[in-house]
Amino acid sequence: MNIKEAVAKRILDLCAERNIAVNALATVSGIPPSTVYSMLNEKSKNPGVVSIKKICDGLEISIRDFFDSELFDDLEQEIQ
């Protein structure tokens, strides 16, 4: 799994945990639904930290909480 796929999966997992639709996530995050959907598919090669921060704010979690997932444990090698 690459970083982009891990971010997309984490967003979907958080939505499922909170029983919130992607459109509702966009609304509470103050970003267009098209931005969220682009983060979930191949349109966005590199999800921006600003968008991730807005999603975290909408979900009332910290960026640390967002990345505190096993999804990101084995990605360090890819970054280097």
C-alpha cells in the first residue's frame, strides 16, 4: 500500500466509524466534496496536508490521531 492509498483508506475508515457519508464529511470539514472524492481516487496523486487537517478538524481529531493507524506503519521505507 502506498501513502495515497493509506490516506484514502483512513478517511473511509473514519467515516465508517462515525457513520458519516463522504459528502457529510466534506460539509463538516468545510471543503468541497470534489476535494474529498479526489483524495479517495486516482485524481489526487498527493493528498495535501491542508485538506487532511481540515478533515481532521471536521472530525474533531488531531492530525496525530489521523496518522495513528497501522495503515501508516510500513510506509516509512517508501518515503525514504
